[in-house]
Amino acid sequence: MYNVSIIGASGYTGAQLVELVQQHPELTLSGTYVSSNSADANKPIGELHGKLAHVDATLIPISDSILESLAHDVDFIFLATPHEASHDWMPLLTSGSAKVLDLSGAFRLKDTEVFEAFYGFSHKQQASLDNAVYGLAEWYSSSIEQAKIIAVPGCYPTASLSALKPLGENNLLDSAVRPVINAVSGVSGAGRKASLTTSFFEVSLHAYGVLGHRHTPEIEAYLGTPVIFTPHLGNFKRGILATVTVKLKSGVTQEQLDEAYKAAYADKSIVRLRSSFPKIDDVAHTPFVDLYWKLDESSGYAVVTSAIDNVMKGAASQAIQCVNIMTKQPIETGLVL
Amino acid sequence: MYNVSIIGASGYTGAQLVELVQQHPELTLSGTYVSSNSADANKPIGELHGKLAHVDATLIPISDSILESLAHDVDFIFLATPHEASHDWMPLLTSGSAKVLDLSGAFRLKDTEVFEAFYGFSHKQQASLDNAVYGLAEWYSSSIEQAKIIAVPGCYPTASLSALKPLGENNLLDSAVRPVINAVSGVSGAGRKASLTTSFFEVSLHAYGVLGHRHTPEIEAYLGTPVIFTPHLGNFKRGILATVTVKLKSGVTQEQLDEAYKAAYADKSIVRLRSSFPKIDDVAHTPFVDLYWKLDESSGYAVVTSAIDNVMKGAASQAIQCVNIMTKQPIETGLVL
Amino acid sequence: MYNVSIIGASGYTGAQLVELVQQHPELTLSGTYVSSNSADANKPIGELHGKLAHVDATLIPISDSILESLAHDVDFIFLATPHEASHDWMPLLTSGSAKVLDLSGAFRLKDTEVFEAFYGFSHKQQASLDNAVYGLAEWYSSSIEQAKIIAVPGCYPTASLSALKPLGENNLLDSAVRPVINAVSGVSGAGRKASLTTSFFEVSLHAYGVLGHRHTPEIEAYLGTPVIFTPHLGNFKRGILATVTVKLKSGVTQEQLDEAYKAAYADKSIVRLRSSFPKIDDVAHTPFVDLYWKLDESSGYAVVTSAIDNVMKGAASQAIQCVNIMTKQPIETGLVL
Amino acid sequence: MYNVSIIGASGYTGAQLVELVQQHPELTLSGTYVSSNSADANKPIGELHGKLAHVDATLIPISDSILESLAHDVDFIFLATPHEASHDWMPLLTSGSAKVLDLSGAFRLKDTEVFEAFYGFSHKQQASLDNAVYGLAEWYSSSIEQAKIIAVPGCYPTASLSALKPLGENNLLDSAVRPVINAVSGVSGAGRKASLTTSFFEVSLHAYGVLGHRHTPEIEAYLGTPVIFTPHLGNFKRGILATVTVKLKSGVTQEQLDEAYKAAYADKSIVRLRSSFPKIDDVAHTPFVDLYWKLDESSGYAVVTSAIDNVMKGAASQAIQCVNIMTKQPIETGLVL
């Protein structure tokens, strides 16, 4: 059994992590934390997240001394915290034997200039950044296995890269035409907070972050080619559907395309290659990535759609997959029951 | 043509009033206002309410001098403001020839103690209170016609009283058993503001204000008998469905019940006596009240359901009905096209 | 390990049972069946229920010979079938050693006249009816433990009785005033079928089955007193919220009320006594019943709300609870992870 | 005043047309019809469409003799009928003085082979096809004004072409890269019928008709260039959001792009050029097209989003716009109040 602590348990990802740790046969929850000045400090977790009303856990306010002792006392620390908090706390949290799974964006990119441009802060943790491994579980398992710090991927990049990497890695993309990613996310993606933008009456399908969203450089970095990424806010609670339109190299056949996906995900229990275009509900509350694709051979354009639960595969369950890799358990342990 | 001004046009009711005034053949919009320290001051109204993107109106910050000039310069003032603002501004607004339609709760009840207990403030405007007429259009048209101040009814009381008054006025209710009103409101009822309670992810059907909601004394005052009223927040944007369970006096027949409703609403164009139990969408974006009922003669229990759009008949369109009464136009003018 | 088969796996309850059996540590799925003339026969289950795309199971068309062999070969048979099918097949299914959990309404009531009046068929299976035990798990566990046939309760009765039985059993209800149950169900309650009534565009909160729903006699039979029950269709997929208004006997205090609930559910892991009024999402996708209540001591009226997932505690997870009781495992085995 | 009849009033578009005709100052409703073997024949329209409960109109079963008399007796006939019905009835309906607005797809394309491939029937009405004018109101008003038959555009083409034509007409598109249109439609787009696909529980965002939807040739025909069009079903009732990604010719600036839209829609009251990316609710229940766009000058890629109400601008209100053009009234008459 491994001891795990969750920092940032007042948010939706934190709450999901609590659920997943509770149901995991090899993990024991040892502490749920919130920031020291959180209005939620010292509340029972079930008061914030009604679904967890039966869970006996309190939201402990974090402090430097707690951070330090966690670094030595637990096996895994999940950081479901703002980018800046993850950035600032990482050196202390990694000063002991604990391994850290950071669900913020603070360690996902190697190029520090991107943080200034897209995240609004200047990155000072070069050493941690050098050590961090990108936690896209199906693609980087060997480095994940060895890592001290996992930068758990963003939700949109997880959906997008799951669809695109089989094409990129097999060199099937026509480099003259950028892949176009249109994605719609449920409102949980915006986090648990009071905001007019995400108030019930105001939510209605629309594009945002057009030609400038911070997940664009993340997708491009791990795909290795520029893309046009347009996120949308949808009127549902959980899930992302990414619709990816690509132009393939001249002469690529449907068979080659099928083969690329089958080869990439042959033995991957979390990625489901479907027989029709998936819908959000197929994956909501699950750890799965569902993929389906179609090619118009005459024009060379193909459309791939990728569905995930943004709070699960887009955050919490992907972090658990990484822990499973690091502890050499089957990757779906505690996730597919 | 009558000139009308709307104070509180940043909210959902205010925006609805703008729409209704625009489409009314006898009303001209002369000014949309917000409180002087509103973050929305001086913005075009379409920036807040995308549906009004084609409307040329700016949100003017209100001031005492504007309040005073409105009192003399316009025919009707709509107050879509917090209770306290309506309370404080009423003497100044009624100092000229303008008539005021107050959509807050500040003048709906005659008993000032209720304000202290249910609204959290002490009422100081006895004179205005004495002059105010309750604007339930189908039931108080003769006093509305003469009034200087209209207290436009609350959304839940409108739905509830529309269902119950035909029974109360015809003396059909068994006084030993309280009517039970269960009502579900769309989220617009909570107003336009950032709040965790009404954030999209958090909204999910639940009861609130149980055995203590401020609309209870309003319903009881105008029905004349105590009730059990339980409001709920529903996962939709507009509308209220009130399900009213009553015990009728021994021997009351289905025919008597039918007759009570038909007589009450025979010539009322806004109340639709339906042939099946109405749904929210039947009335959303409309000024209508839809009613249907069923009696179990053997037990004497009857169930009545009442559906309205909370922003329309529960607020804005009822205010327009009152203006139509005050200007001796057909009551549905500008509402049923 | 126990072998279980599911008949009616094309429906939402059947699909939920597949999920629950898969994740249960002591149950093995041995066969998912549909009616012999179903359009879904011989399809992989994941084609109907995208969420189960990773499950290797086919929908086998049922036949008399299969029914008979199941009766001898498996330990538990779940019937997620129409009332008439359960009624007709029960003698054959109970002819061997298998125990049957019937999720239809065919064996929930002892009074056969009710079936004629409320279910539209004449009951011919007196012997099975005599043997059937009502599977409300928190209340009838000792008879469930011995039973051959479990009539798994209806969704509305589960929500309603969970709220009302602590009051009825403690003799707190004023018998002169009927409890009023207003309940709103998600659309899954209507089953998986093409119907204009449950088409997306048409669904909008409304009452139905007023003063005549078939769950009324079921609630009354197990509460022991008449009620007014008004179901509603809500615009959400899963869950029921029942709002129960009762008049208590003169002098009953809040403390007595609290005590009644605490005593009834003290050691019941599936019932969560909450500290505020629950919402549907607190229980969606979970096996829990969430309860909260408030009393107005001056009038003697109390309001209790009860939230369940209609497909889980209102059907599938309650059936699993019964299996847990029958196999002497902790009641939450395979449900609370 | 002009007399209009609506054939196909049992559907959502037909019902919307009834509303629009009722509120139009120059149109009089003279007859609402359904197919002769419709289950809805002879019902009051309010029984099907609760929102129209106050409208005094009955669904008259159509017959050849009625078709013929309509051709001579009314000014405008709206066909909210299946493609095949419009196809078959057109010669008779145009045998008199009446003008016909066909909201089906039967007369939208000049190339008859497309009907065979995308609509599944062989087109036999060459003469009517030759006379039909495509009713995209902002772009073809001079031919609409003279037409006997208007083929009212499809919902997706209306949203897509409104966004793309200013770019195409100004020759701004890089012809080497196809425009990518991702659009999400509300469920009303599927029409009023019982279907598992559009049942409430099943609806969840997903792509359909990928690389083969019948609106693709329609968009391409009126844009004049091939596109990749991917429609999606969204979990809302009304509205379409089309997100269009284009590569512009080298050197095109944001200013040129802005100018193209402003010039195209300068005097068009129904198209609103917004100051931020529109959402579905901004246009739901309205006749408007809302547009906003952004260009990344360095890469030459631009994203345009277009929002319409599919039942209004995507069908019924666009038909009314055409009538306004044909009767030389301001285009927004009866639509923007």
C-alpha cells in the first residue's frame, strides 16, 4: 500500500482524486489539504462535494511545515492547485522521498518563455522543470516510470494528442496544412469558483481563447507540429469532445489510418477504438479515451474525434495511471473495475 | 405613446423589460439605468445581454438628480432593483407625475414586521407602502388602474396564487389542511451575479428556503390562509412550475372545481386553462400562466399545476400588464402578438 | 464467487447491472440476455451502451430453454424486464436453485387487484407472489436474506419510503392529513425507447400520473397509510428528488424527528443523513439515499427531501444490496468502493 | 395584408412559422395543414405545441384538391414538409398565383445528381428546379424578389455561408487549404419525431454525418469552393454554432478581414457583427445571425464563429425574410419588434 496526499481537495479535480484514491486497492488516503487561507479550510470534504458526504476527511490548511513533512512521509503527492502554487511549492515537495503528480500547468513545458506568454508568470524552477516528465500515460510510460515529478497533461491536450499522435508518429500528416482541433469542454474545466462566465444562466455554447489558448503550445510541443486549436465552453458538466480535422499525405489510405490507431493503442486498456463516433456520455465518469475516425480518400482529409472526461482522463484518472506505472501495476488498476 | 425608464437594466428582469418595451406599440424606452457604482455602468446593454446586441442603449449610472428628474419627466418607471434600493428611492421617484412599477419585494406586504423577519431590513416608507397596490394583474385590476405605486408580485407567488385564488375565493379549501406548494424555479430567479450556488457545475435540483422562504408570507397574505411552500432550484434557465396539493371541502366535485377556474379566468387572455398538465417550455419566453388540475373525489384531494416564465409573468410581463391596465389598453398589448 | 445472469440488458437498468456486477468482488457475469425478438439481439453490449464499449458481452436472445437452464445453472438472475415478462417467466426461472431479483413491478404487491387496476394485466402467479419479498434493503433485510424471489422496489417508492418509514414506524404522522410526496425523476426512468414524450426537445418539467400513478399503491402498502403522490418528469438523465411534506402528531419536536432518522439509519451505510437539503448530483451514479428534513414546530408540518439515483438505488444497486444480504456480505460490497 | 398557409404545421419549423405569421403585421394565417395520414390530423395545434395553446388553429389533413385551391387562393405557401413531399407537390402548388417557400431541401441545388447521392431520391421536377431561387436573404435578395419558388436554405448552410461568403466574395481564401466548418446543432434540427437517437437520455455531444452530410454540397455550391463540414448534435434544444477555420491568402490583414464583414453586412439588420465570440443563447428565439472573427496574421489562419437559431434564421424566420423581400417590406418586418 502507498500513502498519498492530495493538495487542493476543494476543487473538482481534487474531489475526483479523493474518490479514485478511495477505490484504489493499493492506495491509502493520508490527508486532504487546501491552501492556508481558503474559505474551505477545516471543513469536512462532504460539505463542499456532496457526492463525498460519506467520506471522513477534513480539508486541512496547508503550511510550509506540512509541505515539508509530506515530502518525507508520503509516497505520492497530488497537486490539484493553481499553476503558481505548484510552481512555488515544488522544490520543497520534492525535497524528500515523495513523488509529485502536478495537475497544474506549471511543469508541462520545457520552454520557460511560454509560461510568461501564456501563463502570466515567470518560471523560476529550472531544476524541477528539468526533472519533470509529461504524464501522457499511453505515450511516455518509460520516462514516467522513472520520474520524480510528473506534469499531468492538460485536458484539451490529452484529448487532442490521443487523436493526433498516432498520425504524427507515423508521419501521415501533410505538413502544409495545419491540423484543426475544435474542442468543447464541460464547465467543470473552469474549476470550482463563483464567476459570472460559468453561472448557469450564462453558459451557452461559444468559442473562447481563440488563436491564443495556453493549451496550444502544449499540444504543439508534444505533437511536434503547429495546430489551430479552438476551445469552446459547452452546456454540460463533464467531458471534452475534440474534433480533429487533418490533411494526410497524398495517397494515405483508410487502411493505413486504421493501422496507425490499432498499432498505437493495441495493448492500451484505457483507449477504446470505437466503431462509431463517440459521444461525451460514453466516457463521462470513466477513465477512457474513445476514438473514431474517417478518411475521405479522394481529398485526403480525415476527421478524428476524441472523447474524454476532462476531470478523469483529463486530470485525475490520468494521474492515477501514472502512479500505476510508477508502482508497476497494471495501468487500469483502480480505474476499470 | 408613453415614456418609460428602466432602473436595474443590468439584471435579467431589466433586460427582459427592455425587450418588452421595445416591442410594445405604445411604449417608448427613454433610458436604461444601473446603480451608480455598478461595474456595468456606461456599457452598451448588448455587451451584458448578448440577446440585445442590436439594441442601442447604454447603462447610465443612476444618481439622485436623475431619480428626481425621472419622477417628473417619464410616465412609468420600472424598478428592477434590490429590495433596499426600491425602498430607499421610492419617495423621490414618486415625487412627480411618474408612476412606479417596483419589481422588488419592498412594497408587496402591508405588515412591516414581515420585512424585518424575511427581508432583513426595517421598513421606513410607510406612506409609500400605504399607496402601493399589489400587481397581480388578473385579480387586482381595478386598484391597479388607480395606483401610483405597483408592487409587482414575486415569481413564486404569481404561480401559486394563480392556482390557488380560484379555490380560495370560491371557499372550496378545507381549512384544516394547509395547501402544499412545491415549486421549481429556473436559475434566472437567482439573478445575474457570480455565485458558487448558481454556477453551472453546482446547479442540480434541490429544495431551499424550506419552511422559511420570504414568498410564503406574500402568498399567505393574498390567499388569506396559511400554506406550506417549498421552493426548489432546477437545472433550467427560465420558468417556474408550481405543483399545488389541496384538500377541498367535503363534497366538492370535479365540476365545481372546473367551474371555479373557468369563472375566474373566463375573459383573461394571459391565463390559459389547459387540457393536460403544462410543462415549463409551454410558457418559457411567454407572458402566459398555464393551469391544469385534477381532483380525487373520493379523498377530496386535488392537484393543480401552474407554469409561468419567472422572468416574464413572474416579473417583467406582469409589470407590462399593469401598465396596460393603467393606460386602459387591452391587457395583452405588446405581449401576445 | 457467485454466477449471475442479467435478462433485459438492452435497457438502462440492465446496463447498470452489468457495470455493477463487473465491479463486484464476489459476482461473475455469466450471460446478458434480451428478449428473443429484440432488435438488439446478438449485438455486442457496447454498441447499445457506449459506456460499456470495453465490456466483452453479447446480447443473447432469451428462449424457454435458456430460462430453464439459467434456473439451474446460475446463482442469481436479474430480471430487468417488462412487468409482463417477469410475470410470465417467474415460475420457470424459479424452478431450480437460482434466486431471482425482479426489477419490474410484477411481484411488488400482494393484492392482485392492484395489478389489474394499475398495471393493466391480470396476475396469475399467486404462488410466486406469495414467495416474493419486497427488497427495500434497509427495512426488510431479514426476509430478504431468506427469499427465493426479491421484488426490487420501484424508484419512486424507494425514495419516498426511505423518507417516510422512520416517521411511520415511530408513529409520528398525524393520520388526519395525508403525506404529500412531490417527486421529480430523470428521464432514464422512462426506459430506453423511442418516444416523442421523452425526446430531447419535448422534455421539460411537468407533472404526470397525477392522482393515479402505479407507485402510489406500492408506497401506501409499505408505509401503511394513504399518501398523495405526484411524479414529475425533469430535464436531467438520472436521479430522483422526492420532497415529502407531512403533518406530524401534535407536540412532536425537532429532536424526536432527528432521533427517528438517526435510529432508523444508524448503521446503514447506504443512507446518508445530510446536514443540508441534498441535490440530485450528490447521489447521481452512486448507490446512496440522501436525506434531510426540517420541522416547523409551531404548525407541526415537516418537509423531508430524499435523493437517489433512480437507476442505482432505485433499481440496480438496490438489487445488488439484496444479493449482498442474501450472501451475507456487507451491504455496500461492490457499491461503496 | 397577405394570406399565407403553412403545410407541415405539426413539426417544429411549422409551429415556429405559425408564431411568426401571427406576430407579422402584414400576414394573415389562412390554414395550417398536415399530411393526410398524419396521426396529428384534426387536432388543435396547441395540443401538439403547448406554446401555441392560445392559438385557434386546427391541423387540417392535406389533399390534392386542397393543394390545388391553395395554389390559387393564398399569396404565400410555406412548405415545412419532408423533401419528397415538397418535390412531389411543387408543380400543383405553383399552378396558380401563390408563391411557395419550401423549407425542405428539395429545391436547393441545381445539380440533380446530388439529390440521388445525398437525399436518396431521384429528382423529377426539372422545371420547378429551374425556377427555384436560393433564399439566403442577405445574399440573393434581387432574385428572391422576382421568384415564384424559394428554396429556403438549410440551417447549417445558413450559419456557414453567413460566415464564409464575405471571405469568398472578396477572394480572401487560400484555395490550397479547405475551410473547416465544425458546427453543433440543437436537437430541434432533427425534427419532431420519436427516435432513440434524439431521446433525452441518449443525446450527448457527438459528431455525425462526417465527410458525407447533405449540407456539404449545398455549402460548396453557394460558396463556390470545397469545404470540410462536420456537424455535431449538441445537448440543447435550439441553435447552431458554426466554428469556421480558414487559411487566408498570404498577406491578408485583420483590417481587410474586418472590412470584408462590415461591407457585406453594413445595412443588413439581421446580421449582427459582434464584439466578442457569440453564444447560442444570444440568438436563440431570435432571427439574428451573430458573427465574430479573429485572425492570426503570422500564420494566416482565421477563426470565424457564426450563431443562429436553427428553427428561426435556419428555417422559419429566413422564410419570413424572403416574404418581406418579395412584398418589398423592410427585411426585419415582423421579426425584430
